[in-house]
Amino acid sequence: MSLKSLIITKHSILPGFGLTMGFAMLYLGLLVLIPLSTIILNAAGMGWPHFWEIITAPRLVASYKLSFGASLLAAAINAVFGLLVAWVLVRYSFPGKRIIDGLVDLPFALPTAVAGITLTTLYAPNGWIGKYLALFDIKGAYSPLGIVIALTFIGLPFVVRMVQPVLQTLDQEVEEAAASLGASRLQTFTRVIFPELLPALLTGFALAFARALGEYGSVVFISGNMPMRTEITPLLIMTKLEQYDYAGASAIAAVMLIVSFIMLFFINILQWWQSKRHG
């Protein structure tokens, strides 16, 4: 068989690349690219002075700080405890393991409004958990802490499901070799295991952050929606839409979109660098 026929055979293993690529781009264009570009075009059509006046309003700036700060904090918490949950599910066997494994996906299936009502009931001053927090003068619901709790709840599965497959494929013989060479458990984890988990952990962090940044249903109940204190940016977008201020809603959405792209870009660059570094 000639070299030319080998090359043709290699490229014909999965036929229909042009057709499937066309459908994929059409799908992404209709569902992602066109809607996002519409937001940018609507915001660009209102003029720079009006756009700047909307996005720099004090009430909106306060919501930026709360939305991005709470999302980053929730994603960081999920990165730590999501890794811990994935470790327990992969490395240990115990009664009820499958039930706990299934409960990890509960935020995916549970409607966000139901999650918000449930969390508000639990963390309200007279709730099961909130009444104990009140003893220490800690306010769970209707505070920034409540927002972080809600965002942590909805973002946990992203980290667990990204890290779990990597842990399952790690060869434990490498860990045993490190231990035989005199490495402590901490050294084995930090120098052998963690570098392999870091790209998946960063991906889970980015997904949890992106999910938290756009969350509305579960936060709107537990936050209390107090201006300048517990208002998130998606809530202000909904407020603009209810007032038929589509230009203002597009301006706020454009800011969220641009900042999200920038932050996710740097996270992906860091993930790529870690993957390349550890080969």
C-alpha cells in the first residue's frame, strides 16, 4: 500500500468532517455567537457617554464588587472542598458512597428557585442553621454571606466532576514509589499528585466561577436584594428589563460579558501553562 493511500485511509476513518464542522459552527453561532454579539451591538449603539454613565452608577459598581467578589470566593471554596469530596469518593469505600456521589449532582437537577428558598429557610435568623449563627451575631440569609453560600452550593459539582476522573486514572504505583524513596505523605501529595490534578482543578474553578457569576434564581431569595449591600448584577439586569430599559440592560450585560471573558482567558492561559509544564 502506497504512502498516499495510507494518508487517505487515515483521514477517512471519521468521514464527514466538513458536514459535521458546518453543523457545529451553525449550532454555536445560533446559540452562542449571535446572542452575545447582539448584546455588544446594542450596547455600542447607545453612545459612549450614555454607556459610561450607566455602567459607572454607584449602585451598579457596588453590585459588580459583590457579584465578582462572591463568585471568586465561592469558586475558591469549591476548589478546596470539591477536591476533598472527590478525593474521598475516589480513594475510600464506605457505606452510602453511591448516595453521596449522586447527591453531588443535586445542584444540577434542583431548580435554582427551589435551592434559593431552601437555603433561605435554613439560614434565616429563625432557621435551623441561621439561629445558631445568630448566637455569634452572624447573619446567614439576607447578607453577602448568604450569597456566597448559595453560589458555593450551585458550583460544587463542577469541581468534583472535573477532578474525580483524573484521580481515578492516577497510577498509585507512582505514589508508592515516592513513599519508598522517603517522601512523606505531604510531599507525595504536593509534588506527585497535586501537579497532575491542578489543570482539572483550575478548569473546575473556572466553571464554578462562571456559573456563579451568572446565577440569579438561588441568590435572589437569600440575598434580600438590599441596594448597595446585597444586590447582584444579574438582578439589576432583570430590573432594567422589567422597566423596558433594554439599552441599559445590554450595557450591564456587556460589562459582565467582557470581564468574564478576560478572567476566563487568564484562567485558561494558566491552565495551559500548567499542562505544558507538567507535560
